[in-house]
Amino acid sequence: MRYDKLVRDRIPEIIKEKGGKFTSHIANEQEYWQKLKEKLQEEVDEFKQGENREEVADILEVLEAICDFKGWDKSELQILKDKKAESRGGFKERIILEES
């Protein structure tokens, strides 16, 4: 079966332990960035179907990988998030804008 997708670091080891065979390669910078974006979409789609905490954890894992790849400080992102929530609000009020 062909996958051609980014997988967690231990997946090749796990396949090997189970007696499976695989081919893989290490992505260059450009391919890694593209595969991270694809993985984020994959995990979001899985969350939309499963709606559980495990899927949210997977999304967070990919977001952390994106931050690491881009060299973004997670505490700075929290500050940006907080500033945006302060100026525009969050989503706690459940407001649905119908028309404007």
C-alpha cells in the first residue's frame, strides 16, 4: 500500500517490529513543510469525523511540529492568541453571525 505521507517518528520501527516491510525517506525542507500542512489537514479531517480528544492531541502534535520547523516560540504564540482574544474576543459566547 502506498502512503506518501508524513508519519510519526516511531512508525517505521513499529512496522519493523511487527515483521512488516516498508520504504521511506527523510524529507527535505520544502517537502517537510508541504507534508506538515497536509498532515494538519488530515488530522483536522479526522477530528471532524471522530470528534475526540485523541484527534485534538494529534492536531496539537502537528502544530508543535510546525512551530518547531518555523522557529516560532510557543509562548509568543500564546501572547498573540491572548491579544487577539482581548481585542476581538474568543469563541465562548457561541455567537453565529447570520448577516452583515
